[in-house]
Amino acid sequence: MCRHLGWLGDAVSVASLVADPANGLLVQSYSPRRQKHGLMNADGWGVGFYDGATPRRWRSAAPLWGDASFASVAPALRSTCVVAAVRSASVGMPIEPSASAPFSDGQWLLSHNGLVDRSVLPLSPRAESTNDSALLAALIFDRGLDALGDTIVEVAAADPNARLNILAGNGSRLVATTWGDTLSMLRRHDGIVLASEPYDDDPQWQEIPDRHLVRVHGSDVELIPLKGSA
Ligand code: GLN
């Protein structure tokens, strides 16, 4: 399992979201507070952000805590939309930069926090790696992000043990699902954060219930129960 974070709002630095908070993704890479599967997230990381309409990514297969270049450059990377993740690879999955989220179709940036049986996912020439998350990202891109909720319900029906927390952004929107793992939201005066776990102890963090679709557009947030909810 991994931890991920999305930002939509005013332009802020990647460091202010990932590295500076007391329990941000940087600390979550070695000491997550709410992770139910896996102890730490040492198998890579990725930061994606929009440069105008263009998604740009920086991914690695090494632990985020050891990356001095990231620490140096992150304060200078500013964006209105960010999708970032730290990775704990599932057993048998490759550890390489292209297996780290965020995945992209050139328009969206997408992270998967979870585990799914690869045999229920179609092989796709657009998958960036052979791990479950890369195959799932390719399927979601093929179906389109407007169908994200339907795609998740369909994959969950094929693999009832799957955990399918998705977080994606396209520069002007964030969409996310909760299916088997945690997700929290923070409404700030300058934007909205979605994160696997709160990056600090601000009492304004809200937990998103399981089996929901979250859509963020500007400061509007829609929370939609997914079919198959208990
Ligand atoms: N199943 C994922 C992988 O190995 C585990 C990491 C995550 O939660 N995305 O790629």
C-alpha cells in the first residue's frame, strides 16, 4: 500500500505539501500514522504537477527520505494542481520508477493506493509498468475518468479482495475513490487537499467514508456513494 496526496487550489510549492508538514508524505514514507497494510513506503515515490496544462512528473524507485535533490528542488516547484505518492510495493511487483505513481495518459495524473489481482485486469500496451497499479491506471484511462466509479465497482466485483483507493487530477479537477483504505480531506482558504492520511493535526481534516467517489472542482466537493456500498 502506498500513501498519496492531491492538491487543487492556488499555486503552492510541492515542498509545502509534501516535505514541510509535520506528517506529510516525506514523513509518511518512513512513519505513516494510519497505514493498515505495510509498515513504511520505501519502494519509490512520485510527484506530478501541472505546468499550465502540461502534466510533469518526477518519479523514483528509491526512498523519498534519502533524496537530497528532491529536498533541494521541491520548494521551487509550484503548481495549482499536484498529485504525489510514496510507494510500498506489493509482493511480487517490480520496483522501478515507472511503477511509481503518478501514472499519466498525458492529460491526467493518477495514483492507486491498494492491491488488485492482476489476472482480473486487461493487459494494455499503454500500461507504464507491470505492477497492478500501472495496469489499473491503464484501464481507468481507457474507460475515461468520468467512468471512474463504474470502473472501480466493476474491478471490485471481479476481485472482491481488491483495495482500490484512486486519486487523480487533470489540472482543474481532482477525483478520488475510497475502497478499502483511508482518505481525508482538508479545505484550506487557498485550496483543497485530499490525502491518504492527514499531514498534520489540524482539526479541520475530514475523513471520507469508505466506498465513495469524491469530485473536487474549484472549491466544490461532491461525495457520491459507490454502488455495492454496505
Ligand atoms: N499494489 C501496489 C504496487 O505494488 C502497492 C502500492 C500501492 O498501494 N499503490 O504497486
